[in-house]
Amino acid sequence: MSENKRYNLHKSARLSVAPMMDWTDRHCRFFHRLMSQEALLYTEMVTAPALVRGGALHLLDYNPEEHPVALQLGGSDPVELGKAAKLGAQAGYDEINLNCGCPSDRVQSGTFGAVLMKSPALVADCVRAMRDAVDVEITVKCRIGVDDQDPNAVLPEFLAQIVAAGCERVTIHARKAWLQGLSPKENRDIPPLDYELVQRMKQLFPNLHISINGGIETLEQAQDLLDAGLDGVMIGRAAYHQPWDIMGTADAAIWGKTNALASAEAAVCAMLPYIDNHLVGGGKLNQVTRHMLGVFTGKPGARAWRRTLSEGASRPGAGTELVEDALNAMHNKAA
């Protein structure tokens, strides 16, 4: 049974960390949760076929400490998504999110991701099926449009359809996705941002909880967007590459609460028991520490920290003593 009733997800979603393939795995999320008790965390996208047809239920593994945590699903078959949502709810996720924003070729070939912006009625059917299957909140992450679509026409219609299907919360990446001609990386940078359009959607849909995503690199930017009337802000790469700058100060900046930890070094030290447990279970050090490389970004000795971990964490037998060596290397360089 889901534990979502313990959390006010509309409040948590004032700041969330974007689902990012190969990045926001359970180790990353645990590290982020140590730094912020309030932010809403998202899994990497998990495809509904992998869960329902492939039986890959290990993809749903997470640590209880991660709550509130949302499962992002990829798919386009309403029946299959309903079944996958049920599996996610049974695993205890607080929210199930449908990916309508990923532009990768692999995702398109499965007829899901950003290509679904072309099929709002299908997305509405998917949302309806997922809502019927579970009692946790069903949300959508989308773009403002794809290819030659006019976002001013397409986005309101898309939102109207998913709202009618029972979606009460949406995250909008404020860029188009170009399905042909741009790589997924280029789709994160090249199409221009249109924050004003997303803000207009809030005026059109005042009862819809709208978070904005794309190009947000600081908590100051996030607060400005919240002050402008949006309900939430989703940060992606900045939260990953500068985790302390974003996650370590988010609780105070966004919610007015005491920070979970006093410093980036305290966050690293708090990870050591988790790392030990991971190693005892047969895991590798670099599976965890790769998510910690940017924690000292901009601080004296950060390069020595990164180099020590990068060079040593994949070696056989590497353990928490390497993390302590990396801290010492950082201190020596900073001295």
C-alpha cells in the first residue's frame, strides 16, 4: 500500500528533481534526500512494458528514506500503463508520473515520450486508466509542443484533455522538442525557452498545479518563478552537478525550514554508512560516488575531490576509505 497519504505532494513539488536517465537512480536519490527533507524526487523513467511484459520489478527498488518519491513511467498503452501504475503503487511510490517529454529516438520508437504531445486524446486515456488503477496521484511531464506544432494552440488543448481525465498536477518543460534533427542533449539546450507561455497556462488553468522545468540553474531563479505565480519548479542537471548548492540549501530557501545538514562535507559523511551497506550487499563504490562528484563544485579543493574519486572508485576493493582520502585531498589542496 502506498504511503503517499503522509505527504502533501503539492507542497513537496514546490521544488522537485527531474527524472534523468542514468542519473537519478536510487543512490542519487538517497544522497539528495539526505540534503533536502522537503523536495520531491523522481525516478529515472521506467517503461511500462519492462514492468508488465518483462517482469523487471527490480526497476522499482528504492530506499524508504527517499519519500516523497515519484515513479516516472514511459508508455502509450492505457491498459499496460494501468497495470504498471498498479505495480508502482504496490511498491509504495507516492506519485506515478507519465513521461510525455523525452525526445530520444528509442523512446519515440516505443510511441511514448514527447511524441505523445501529438496525441492528447491518447494521453488522456492513459491518465484515466492509471487513475482508475491506483489511488495515488497521477501526473504528467510534458513539453510545450513538438516539431512544427504551435505551442500556443497545442499546449492548452493538451492540458485541457489531461485535466478532464483527472490529472491535477503537471510539469511543463518550457521548450519544444524536435523529434527529428536534434539529439536528446540538443533538445535540452537548443529550442528556446518560453517561460511566459507556461505562466499563461497557470492563468488559463488556475486549479491545475503547474511546475516549470528547463534552464533553471539556481534556487534564486526557482524562487522568482514561484513568486511569478507558478506552483512548482523542477530542476535537473544543476541539482545533479551542484547537489549541495541546490539540495543542501533548498529546505531553507524554498520552504523556510532548517537545512537537513550543515555543509557539503556533512552530506558526504552522512553517506558513509549507506555506502558501507551497499558494498556489503555486493555493490561497487563508484555506483554511489559517481553521484557525489559535484558536491563541492565551486569550492577550494573540489578538483582534488573529483579526481581522487574518479580515479579510484572503480578499482576492485575500493571502499569508504577512498571517500575519506578524497576529503583529505580536498582539504590539502584548499589549505
